[in-house]
Amino acid sequence: MKIALVLKAAFVLTVVLYAVVSLFVAGAPVWDRPALPEGSPLVLPAAVLSALSLLLWAGGWWLGRRREPPHGPFGSGRRPWPLQRLILAAALVEGGAVLGLALALLLRDSRYGLAHAFVSGLLLLFLPSEEQGRSET
């Protein structure tokens, strides 16, 4: 079994776990409710966490597509760059799901956890998992 596929499956499984935790903690989603109540003091933290999620997703997507390692310690490690790239990119993308779970817990609304987990899961599935020049998407 390929290590890259096992790692990718593990990351997707943790994202699904975040969605399940947000359902158990915040309850079933009520889709017709407004996203944030007007005048809520949680508007600013929710906006900051959502913006951070977008940055993490964009960073993971960008890093997952790099052919050459960035300058620094990544090029000289024991593991080949494609495997390091997959781990780093998947960790960044998974961070968006973690922030979605934080939003679900903060706002007591599981819609945020579910939506962030869905986006993170899709991005994880489409991250390239190349090893020794072969593509295994």
C-alpha cells in the first residue's frame, strides 16, 4: 500500500471526525436560520476565523501544486519532496476544518463545522499525491 494514499485517507478521516464532533456538540444544523444574529459580538471572531480558513485552504492548495521544494530545510530532509509536500499541504487544508470546528463550537452552529469539513475534504481528495514522479490522484 502506498504511504501517500494512507496519509491522504488519514487526513480525510480526521476531517470527517471534525464534522461529526461539530454535529454532536452543536446539534443538528438549522439551514433556514441566519448565519449570524444581527449585532452579535461574535461577528468579528467569526469573520477572522473564516478568513484564516480561506488562507489555509489557499496555502495548502498552492503548496500541494509546487514541483520544487521551497528554499529551506524541506529540500534536505530524509523524505522525498513529494511526500513532504503532501503532508504539509494536507496539514494546511485540514487546518481549515479545525477552524470550522472552532466556529461551530463558538457559535453553537454545526453548519460551520460541516461546511468547512466538506470543503477541506474535497481539497484533500484533489491534492496530488505523487511519489517518484508518478501521479496518484
